[in-house]
Amino acid sequence: MVRSFTLGMAVLAVALFLCIPMVATAADEDTHEGKFVSANKDKLVMTGKDGKTEHTMTVAPDASITCDAKVCKLDDLKAGCHIKVTTKKGDKTVATKIEATTKDKNRK
């Protein structure tokens, strides 16, 4: 009985230890969604969800960029595609991750 309890507590401790960095990372980020307008070198222009308000931000040199879940470049993004941009918490000016979706998810 004592061994089972000790083993259970050890497994729980390891699980908590592995989950804490993931929770901390998510809490340190903000996301913004909208439509891609244009890009120039390290600058990204996007609209907000309303499609009217434009925002310009710098793309970090080590930013992760994906198009339909595949690695791509900033130059591969097409005007009008939906994007989800991740920034560090409290800093809406530098994009650290860009996820573009070009396919209409409602089509079968």
C-alpha cells in the first residue's frame, strides 16, 4: 500500500513538473486574429477581426510562420488569408508566431 502511494505521488509530481512550463508559456503570450494585408521585409500589416482596422507589427527574426500547418515564409502569405499572430504578453508590436489559413474550413 505504501509503495503504491509513493509511486502515485511520484507520477503526479512528474506530471505537474512537465505541465507547469506549458501553462507558463501560454500565460506569457497574446494572440491576435484577422486578415493578412501585406508584408515588407520584417513588417506585417493585418486587419483586426472586424476587417477594417489595420495593425502593423514587426516580425521577430526567429518567428515561426506556417501556412495551412506547414512551415512557410512571410513572402508566402496571400492577401486576405486568415492569420493568427502570437506576441509576447503586453507587447503587441512584435510577432513571434504567425499561423495562416488559406483554405476555407467550411468547404467539404
